[in-house]
Amino acid sequence: MKRITILLLACVAVLFATAIQAAEVKIIANPSVGASSVSANELKRVFLLEKNALDDGSRVEPVVAKGGSTHEAFLREYLSKTDSALQTYYRSLVFTGKASMPKTLVSEAEVAAFVAKTKGAIGYVSASTAAPGTKTLEVK
């Protein structure tokens, strides 16, 4: 019986560690973006379409993922919103003519590829996702 309990606890620990690792978010940007770091508040304002340039003057275009654990972690950590709340927020900006919907891509690989080829693009992927042709921004 103890062996089963230990095995069960080990499985739970592995699943918990995997969930934590999956939730780690890496902010990526096109190399044309001059900044090497960004504040959490500045990041929030960019993804809420309140500003289109970083404090260093680099113009940016946010790219969001359609869903997934990294997307949920990004929303929770940086925007304090759920996906449905964010979509409602974006639709209200579009409806009132204040902004256009940001580019939304299905996979992290698509986000990384779009950011790599699009001047000023900024997005997010899981910490373990390869993002060649992009640079990682430190969040302060």
C-alpha cells in the first residue's frame, strides 16, 4: 500500500511540475524592437492596445495566441483578464473605432514565426518554445 501511495505522490509531483513549467511565459519581439526589457505595466498597456510604442520609442504590434496554457498564464500574469474578458474588451475597442483586433494565431510556433518576420511585432510563447529570429524581452 505504501508503494502505491509513493507512486501516486510521485505522479502528482510530476504533473504539478509540468503545469508550472508550461505556465512559464517568455516575451518575444522582432529584432527591430530596440528595447531589451519592458515593464509589466508597459507590456499590459501594449496588449490592451493603450499604446503602440515602448518607452524607448520602439513601435510595437502585439500578437496574441488563440488559447492554450501559455495564453492563459500570460493573461493571468500580465493582463489580469480571462480570455473571454479580453475578447470582449477587444471587441468593444473595435466597435467604438478606438482600435483594431490584434493579430491572433493558433500555435506558439505561428506566434514565433510571425514575430520573427514582422517588424515591431511582440508576442509571447512558453519558456521552452524555440523562437528563432526573435529576441527575448526581460519583464521588470
